[in-house]
Amino acid sequence: MQNRLIDLYSDTQTRPSAAMRAAMAAAEVGDEQRGEDPTINSLCARVAELLGQEDAVFLPSGTMANEISLLVHCRPGDEVLADRSSHILNSEGGAPAALAGAQITPLPGVRGVFTAADVRAAIREPSRYAPVTRVVSFENTANFGGGTVWPLDVFGDAVKAARDGGCAVHLDGARLLNAAVAAGQPAAAWASHCDSVWIDFSKGLGCPVGAALAGSKAFIEQAWRWKQRMGGAMRQAGILGAAALYALDHNVDRLADDHRAAKALADGLAALPGVRVESATNIVFFDVTQTGFDAPSFAARMLTRGVRVAAFSADRCRAVTHHDVAFDDMARVVEAARDVLQKERAA
Ligand SMILES: *Cc1c(COP(=O)(O)O)cnc(C)c1O
């Protein structure tokens, strides 16, 4: 297996397993947008319960879940507070401005985690000159923070600060189940305190497509109208819902394996001279600039050794563990990195 590509580009690189495909093939289906797909209906009920919310809606992507949430919470000109590293701010094509007409003000979090004091300092006094601060958006785990899990007390305090300031609370839970598994807490410990919260099925859970957004019945009713408007309403989506249900049954506890592999990788990389690592759960960011490489040239050299990592910026690479890589692969990744550093001294 020496030649098999070890693909750590993202946990989106998983392919549906044979068992997941079998579950998809056997799915009972109906017309999703009429509420007649029994598999989607049971998925939504299950996600609502998992997240401690009244109702849920199935969506094609997490990006749509974030954007629909802002469309429901905000009016054009409103302000959303989110960490400076957040996906909703950096990686959704400016959609909050383009779609909801909302402006995002970045909060100065540390590794994706901000505090109640940050929230209190940012919420504006009512004034005709100022935007209305309408939403505080959280991300757990914090992807570009290096997979950070929000400590429950820090989260609770920041949520309270948001509510005291009259803001809605939104949680981007693309990897909320990673947080839950890592912290040994139910997902609802974070999610039940939110006005809108979603999980992604196409990341560590190993599905090909899908996310589910949860909230109150009134919130989900409004979210449904935006889903319809945006062309996100589906027909026999139970094929996808069956993959998600399969993942909730079989692929949640095993996220701990991804975390163990990421820890081994982070420790191995941190032991290499000049490599600086920031890592938690299944995400490993590492900075190689002190070795003389920039991130793109380091990533390109790793690829020639059968390992794909993402060059995230000029100075940071990202490696993400998932269902389709093994703990034992990590030693090979560290060896490849050592080999690059020893044999290909950068200028
Ligand atoms: C991947 C990701 C998203 C977007 O989810 P998609 O399903 O790819 O649209 C949003 N937030 C975070 C933190 C993510 O990692």
C-alpha cells in the first residue's frame, strides 16, 4: 500500500463506504419538498433531538445552513459578530453580504474562541448611525483555529453576553460532533442554547452530501421558505438522508479514532525542527516557514511522497484526519515530512 495517496486535504475527502451505499440503495423515499420523504423526516426528527431543538430541515450543504440562518435572523444592514477566523466570514464567498445583506464584524478570538467580554465590547448601543448588532455566530469546533473545542463555560458565558445584548445565537456545527466526542459531552450541551445550529454530514461523518439545520418550529418554518427560494428543496432526497442516518449510527463514536490519529500526527510534526503545530480534534495546522519552505512548496513536495496536505496560506499547511485514513498512516506522513526537510533544504 506504499503508493496509496494519504489524502489529508480535508475530512471532505471521504468516500461513502460500501455499507453506507447499501443503506442509500435501500432507502425509502418520497417527495422531500412536500414533507413526504420518510427517510428525511426521520433524519430531521433525529437531528432535532440530538441538538436539543424542536425541529430541523435537511439542506444540501453547510454553507446553505449558515446563509439561511442569517437570512432568517437578519434584515439588510444588520451586523453579525463572528470570530475573525470563522468560515462564515472567510470562506463563503461574501454570502452574508451578498444574500442577507448583513455585515460581519470580526471578533478577536484565540484559535477561534472568543469571550463574553469580546461580545460585550462589540455589541453596539442603539443609534441611528450604527448597524443593529443582530446575531452572534459561533463555530464549534473552530476549523481555522485548529479544530478547537469550545469549553462549555466559555461558550455559556459568551451566549449569555449575546442574549443580554439582544442578539440571536447561531452555531456553525460543521464539526460539532467532533467537539462532542472529544469533550465527552452531548452535542446538545452547546446546541440547545442556540437559536440556529447545524451539523454537516459531508465532513467527518463520511457522507457524500448534506447538512441539517435545527431550531425552533417557527425558525425552521422560515428556514424552509428560504430553502425553497434558493432552490434547496429536493425530491427523493431519502437516498441522501439514508447516508446521514447511517453515519449517525456508525460514524460518530469513531471520530475518536480521527482525533487519536491527528494527535499522533501533531506530535510527530511538532518534533521536527522548525515546525510549529496548532492542533485539536481532527485538524492539524502546521507552519513550516522556519524551515525555509513556504506552505505551497512544502505541500507540493509532500505530494511527491504520496501525502496530500492543504497549503492553507503562504505560511500554514493543514492536515485533517478522517474515515479514509488510518492511524498507522500518520507515521508515514511524519516520515515524508522529515524526508522533505532533510533532502530538499529550501533556499
Ligand atoms: C465545511 C465548513 C462549512 C461549509 O460546509 P459545506 O457543507 O462544505 O458547505 C462551514 N463551516 C465550517 C466550519 C466548515 O468547516
